[in-house]
Amino acid sequence: METEREVICIQPQYVKKFQCEGSKCQAKCCCGWQIVIDEDTCRRYAGISDRELADELKRKVIWHKASGTQRMAMRKDGSCPMLGKDLLCRIQKRCGEEYLSDTCAEFPRRTFLCDGFAERALSLVCPVAAELALMDTKPMVLEQITLNTTRAKSFFPSFLQDRVQGPYLLSLQIGGISILQERGFSLDERLCLLGSYSIRVDRLLENGQGEKIDGLNKQLLSQKPLGYMKAGEFPKAEYFQLLFSLLDDLYGTGIVLYSDDQIDYVPYILRAFSIGEKPKAIAELVKAYRRNYEFYQRFVLEPYRHVLENYLVQEYFNNLYPCRLKGSVQYNYEVFLVFYKFMELFLIALAGVKRENLTANDLLKVIERMAQRTDHASVYLEKVENKLVQYGQEADALMEILLGVYHRS
């Protein structure tokens, strides 16, 4: 059994407020997932004095040959066999929290071991976590704490040693997050500034000047290196070619949950853009986009801009951007931008259809569904990366296509 160890951890302040509320979220973390049972937990199960429960666990914990792990044999409806009718875990109720597997004890926390410290946030797949992380109107704040844990083996590796920018992770995240939280700019302006920041960081690293990264964000915010397209120029054909072709690649890809209350995005896109069997001319798509964007501005951006800001900060921090992927800081930015703009396309369509009937809960459900894909389905990430390779676009070109803003370095 793993001994207790101290780990310095950086996390958003909201994490310490989290309490599992199975009745509020309908125990979504106990349905539709593969629940791995670690070796220490298997040994604890063998020593359970409640013989009825111990015998049941012997039957329900099975060997999964493909992954080389012990897993819980889920019910036909996809739910965990230990989930009670009250939507609470029968193991925890009868034996205590220490008998939970690492998977169950940690989720929805996502903790990455970095170089001498850890970074932790909550997965937005959990509705309780999403509400905590996103609905606060004040900017998200990070804090440093000391974790005393016996479950460090369940933390994710960060692979920072494989990234040129790895040694500068904290500086880069602080710089990037400060840009994303600069409320004197629109969200798209902030994303463009983040792109400029990424380009300049790569230049510093190429020249062996990583020590100059601190303060670079403040220089950019004071200079505002943006150049807007003329009225009527955005979006161009490339916007639809990129995002709609990505939709073709990704629809139906990722994790299939057994919950039936998820929003299916595609019908909203088909309706909002009047897409049928015949191909639509780009001019028609542009006209529909601009019409729907007006509703997006009124019913999403104006009342919920803080939610989208918090989402961007959460994703940038909890997925270790700009060190998530092998490759440059610019490349990490490109993937980050495409993921966000892909989700925004659904929100634009949703606003165009629901209009004044769109609620905060609708927004949270879209984000929850996106988090299932971006945080927990590697195939989703692979398809986005393949699309970027196919298009061969660099950060400045993507800013023009997806943000309608020219980059001036």
C-alpha cells in the first residue's frame, strides 16, 4: 500500500469547495465509464469483513486483458454495480471512503505530476464541478496548497521533460491566463493576444532566452497588436471548411455515455444553418452565421461571458497548455483555439435556435459534453491534430480564419 506523501499542488480556489452530490448530478461519474480498480484497492476488498459485499466484489471485479487492469463489470445500462438506488456508493456507505478505488476517490479531480509540484483542477464532465468552476462572475484564482495523499500513483504524468517549453510551464500558464482574464478586451481579442504571446515565446525559446518569458504578457497587453478585418469580411470560406469538415470527422467520435439528457449538437447546426441534403453555398452559410451570431451575442456572450472566460482558463490550466502536446507553444495554441472555436460553433447554433429560451444550464451541458471529448477521449484530440496537419495552418493564419483578426508581430 502506498505510503502518505506531501505534494505541493497548484489548483483553482474553487477545488476546495467541491463536495460530491450524487443526487444533483444523477451519479454521472458512476455511469458510462470504465472504472479501473487499482491493486491496493483489490487487496483492501479482499479484507472486507462484510462477507456479502466481499463476495459480490469478487464477482464484479474482473480482469480486463486488453488494458492489463482489474475493472468493475458494469451493468447493462452502463452503471456501476456498486451504485445504490439512492445514487450513492454502497462500498463507501458500508466500509468508508478509504475503500474507494483511486479512480473513484480522485474523480472529478484531475491531478498532473509536474517537475517538483502538481497541478489539479476538476473535470467539467461533473455537473457540480462545472457549476463551481464556471458560474462565478469573478476571475478564477489559483492557489498553492500542500496535499497529504496516499494516492499519488493515480496522478497523471505531465511529460514535461519531452517539451522544450516544459521548464517554463508555470510562467507560461500564468502569462497565458492573465491574457485570457483581461476583461478590457473581447474574448476573441484575448485569444488573438494569446496567439501573439505563443509566437513570441517560441522565438525566445529558439534564441535561448526563456528567462525573458516573465513579463511578456504585460508587454502584449499594453501594445494590443491586433488588426481587424473590414466589415463584411468575416467569416470567410476557410472558417466553414475547417470547422464543418472537423464536424464530419468528429461526430459520433469519443465517449458514448448512457445518459439521455445530453444535448445532441448536430441537429441544432443543421437547423441554424438550414443545412439539408444539398450543399449550401458559402454565401448562404455566411449569412446564416451572421444572423445566428447576433443571437449568440445577445443570449450567450452578454449574460455569460464570464462562463466562457472561466472555461478557457480552466482548459488552459487543467490540460497543461501550452505544454500539453509535443511541439511548439504555437502548436499547442492552435489545438487550444480550434477546440474552443469548435465548441463556439455549437453555441452559435444553439443560440440561433433557442434564442431567449437559452439558459445557463444549456450552456453548461454543451461544455460538459465538450469536456467528455477534449479531456477523456484521446481519439478526439488525434483527429483535431490530423486536421491541423491536413490544413497546414500556423497560428497567425488560424487567427485570421477563426477570429477574423490579422496578427501583427
